[in-house]
Amino acid sequence: MKITIELSEISLEERMRLAQLQTNKNVLMSLAKDKDSEVRLNVAMNVNTSLAVLWQLSKDKEEEVKEEVASNPNASQVLLFRLSEDNNSNVRFAVVKNKNVTLDVLSKLSRDEETYVRVAVAESNNVNQEILEQLSKDEYAAVREAVARSEIVSKEILLKLAKDEFDVVRKEVASSIYSTPEILEQLVEDKSMEVRAAVANNPNATPEILLKLSKDDNWYVRMAVAKNDNVTAEILEQLSEDTFEKIRYEVAKSKVTSQEVLTKLSRDKDTFVREEVASNKNTTVEVLLDLMRDWDREAACNAFNNYRNKS
């Protein structure tokens, strides 16, 4: 009773601060009954709030309070199950995001009427392949896109999603570090430039895949090939003839580019290309000496610094 009287005598701002920072369980229990929802909201957010108080707040009339209860790391599996049946979709969304959520609850919420709740389930690392398999058939592309983005999605599901009708889904498959060369191979000739570019950017793209994409009609795809760590000197030699200067720039910048190609690019009409040649550690001393006389000051300075580091 003493605690209640003391708390009733202080300002709203001070009670809100106490609710946010207090560690004393009795004080938090008293604040959980505060007439102002802002105070109860802060109690629900407090990581020191006990499970008993969270149960009390889970029945709060304010939806925002229940959302924070569902987000609290002290919320038990039983409490989260109860909140997973809440009428407010934001509460159910918060349940999905809680690290204590069970597989059974995620399975139930994978059939939630709200798309963004199902997306959250697909993004959760607590799901299993059975749930992801079900969500990969979801009618909304946003959900299937989230499945393709999952950190635990199986190769079999990615293979299926690589044939999805929506570009955004196939792009996520092409971007996934869990996509194997076999999966990426299916997307090399995709109708969407963004999908092909994502394949070219993928660290799992093999030299064989990159060679095919180096002949792509779109310059953005070819540039992505030049920037990939798996690109070979042979592919870069081919790209050094590209009519688009940004691609020659990436070739000049690459640590894989041969001395012969760098020598050729040292005479490129584009100053930015020559500047990168001047900075490349593979550039020969002879070429650096020539570039030190380049009319472009940046190229000349880069060549001088590179030459000095070689000496």
C-alpha cells in the first residue's frame, strides 16, 4: 500500500521513467496498474518485468500494451500461445518475433489471415522446413519472397521458387547465399534483368555461370559479373573490350585482371578507367611510369603512389 501511495504522488513523466528503468518487481507490479496507458506500456517493455505482471498486462484494454507484452523476452510459451489468438494482428505479429515462440504457434500463425504476419513467420529462424514448404505455396508473392529470403530454407524449396511467376520471388532466390550453382543455372536466362544481375552478384555463381552472363545484353548484369569475386582473368579480358566505360572501370579495378589487360586499359579514353589501372597492384612498373605522365592528375598521382609502394 505504501508503494501505491508514493507512486500516486509523483508526476506522469516520472512514473513513465520508473516504469522504463525500474528493476524492483514490486514497484513494477504497482506501475502495471497505473491509470495511464503510457506507464503500463513502459512496464510491458521493461525486461525486468516478471511473468506474473506480463500475464496481468496481457489483458490490458490498450492494444499497444499487449503488443509489448508479446515482445517481452520474459513472456512464456504459454503466454505467447494465448496472445497468438488475440484479435489484433499486431499482437500476433509480435508473438512471431518473440524468441520464445514455439513451433506449434508458428505453424498456426503461418495460416494467419494477415499477410504481414505470415511474412514474419517465413522470416523466423524458429520455423521448420514443413512450415516453409507450406508458405512457399502462399497466394501472396510477399510471403513466397520471404521464404526465399529465409536463412534456413532448403535447396528443394529454392529450386521450386526459382520457377515462381513473380520476378521479386525469383530475385530473392537469385540473391540467396543458400542457392547452389544448380539453382542459379536455372536463372541465368531469366527474363528479368534484376534476376540475372542478382545471379551475377551471387557469391555462389561459378565461372561458367559468370561467363554466360558476361555476354548479357544488359550492361548492369555484365558489370555485376566484373565485380564478382569468382570472375576469371579470361572473362575480365573479354569485358575489357566492353563499350560501356563503367564495366571497363570494374575490370581495371579488379585484383584478378592480368597485366596485359591493364596495359591495354592504361590507354583507355576514360580517365576513371586509367585512374584505376594506376592504382591496381598488378600494373607493371613500365605502365606506371607512363601513367605518371598522364594529363589526368588523379591518374598520375595514383601511378606515383603505386610505383612508390612497389619500390
